[in-house]
Amino acid sequence: MRIILAPDKYKGSITGLEFCNIIEPVLRNHFDAEIIRLPMADGGDGTIEVIDFYLSGQTIKTKVSDPLFRTIEASYLFSDASKTAFIEMAEASGLKLLKLEDQNCMSTTSFGTGELILHALDKGAQHIILGIGGSATNDCGIGMASALGYQFFDERNNQITPIGRNLAKVNRIDDSQVEKRLAKVKIQIACDVKNPLYGPQGAAYIYGKQKGANLSEIMDLDSGLHNVSSVIDHHFGLKTQDIIGAGAAGGMGAGTVAFLNGELIPGIELMMQIADFEKKVEGADWIISGEGRLDDQTLSGKAMSGIIKLAQKHNIKVASFCGSTDLDSNEISEMGINYSSTIMDKANSLDDALENTKLYLEQLVEDFISSL
């Protein structure tokens, strides 16, 4: 028997790797099976740990600018063997770096993320993977671009400071001093957001409030995004508003495509590429997966959605052990899941579930084995 362990995290409880550590011994007690660990993530919290599982990289620390241009120490993951860097935007340009009173995306910048990219280039990176969740910014990536040599000017030919407030002032882009190594590096961006750059569903209106902007400021930011979009389109020959995910991370989706020639990829697809997932699951009898909650959003870009899709392609059965679910058995079956149970099936309460996750997960696996 060949069994693949491909869980996502239970947010706030266990990681995907811990999931594997819990259930693998139980399976081995019953089966003389080939068991392969392929923990997954969707580009959100915990992704860096999972990527490190595959890249076996080292944590690189360096001084960069935070969202308010203050010097901080930030880190990223680098694999010397594959010359691959994994950078989380939130490490340099994240909302988590600011006190509540300092959060306002009118004044924040993605400059520090550009500095991390530059540092990775100095390390010899030939492939950069960028996670853009958790940003404090709405600058369309012009901060990041500025750190890499791009310059932005207003109609009077004054160079502007790359923050959200100044998007409306951008009149011209100068790329004569851009870091030349960018052209030789493969850059992929984990992006599960599908918002356009501007408009009612754009970066400012959907995410501006949670980054500290009031309604008047959100309107100004949206107008600024509309303006910089036209300037970028003219300069690069793009149609940024048509890019799926352009509005991710305050317009960083559009910015990475324009300034880095990056490729926006759903987080789970990117993880599967890194793990060489499709090749490794060939011939498997079961894929065992799980996440914190199995619900009607599971098939909308979460890790399990990609796993189920690939399992169906290769006629592999899927078992899911999740924290909880609000779906009935028919809905779960229609998703393409052959066996499903949850921690809450065993626990007396949420507190009990969180405290005894390991115990209950072992019990779920025992029940699964008995059903075969």
C-alpha cells in the first residue's frame, strides 16, 4: 500500500508537519506501507515552514525598511543548493510590524520587500518565491520597485516618495537604473486573491479599512491606483486592471507583474510545484489530508482543493481528517472526498479539541483503518 500524507495546518492548533508526525506512527502500526510526507500550505500562515521542509534552506537575516521606512531586521529563507529564496512580504512590509495607531496605508510602503529581494539577488538567487499576504501597504508595489532601482516622478518631474498617498501623483516611470539581475531571475508570487486593482472590488475598497484608511482616504487610494495603473500600462504595455489578482496586497499583485515580470500563482499550485507533488503521488492508494475547517470555501483555493483535484486526476482515494466541518456527508462526497471525520466528532468542546488534538487525531486514524 502507498499512502500520501498531505495535510495543511489546523490554524491555531497544529502544523501540517505535526499532523504527519501524529498519524504516521499509527498507520505504521497497522500497515507495512510506503508512507510519504508531503505537507502542504496555501501561501498563508505557516507556508515558510512547509517550504523549508522541501528546500532545506537557511534563514537569512538582514536590515531593511519597515512600512514606515524605519530600520528593522527581517528574514527570508534561502536554499543555496537550488538558489531559491522564499520571501514573505509581511516580514518587511507587514501590518504585524505596526502598532494600531501607526496603521494607515496612505503612508506605508513596500520598500522593505524590495530590499529583501535585492538581498536575495546578492546571495545569488535564481528563483524567488514571494508570498504577499499580510501587507500593511496600498502602494501598488512602487515601494518595492523603488528599492530595485525604479524611479517615479510627478508632472513637475519631482521624484516622489513611494507610499499610498502619492499614487495619484505618479506621472512617469524611469527604469534606467533598475537592477539588471531581475531580468535573469524567475519570480513567482503566491496569490490567492482575485481582486482587480481598483474599483468597488479593488485593493483600496476591499482591504483599505483593515489597513487603517478611512472612507475618504480609501477613495483617494482608489483614485491613485487608477492613476498609477494607467501610467504602468503606458510604460510596460500592460492592462493591469485585467490581471487576476492585481489588487492583492494593496496592488502588489499588479506591481509584481509589472516591475518584476513575476507570475501570479495560487498558493497551493506553487506549493505543489515545489514539492513535485504530482510525480510523487503517482500510484498511491490514498491521500490523507486535512485542515482546520472543512466547509464550502475549501474548494476555493485552499490547500485541500488542489489535493482533491489532483487525486481525482490520478484516481486516488482521499481521506480527510479536519478540525471541524459544517458539511453533511453528501456534500463532502461531492467534493471528491472518500472518507472524512473531524476532531469535533470526538471532542466535547472546542477547548477540549484544541487541548487534545493529538489524542483525537490518533483516534480518527484508528477509525479510518478499521473501516478499510
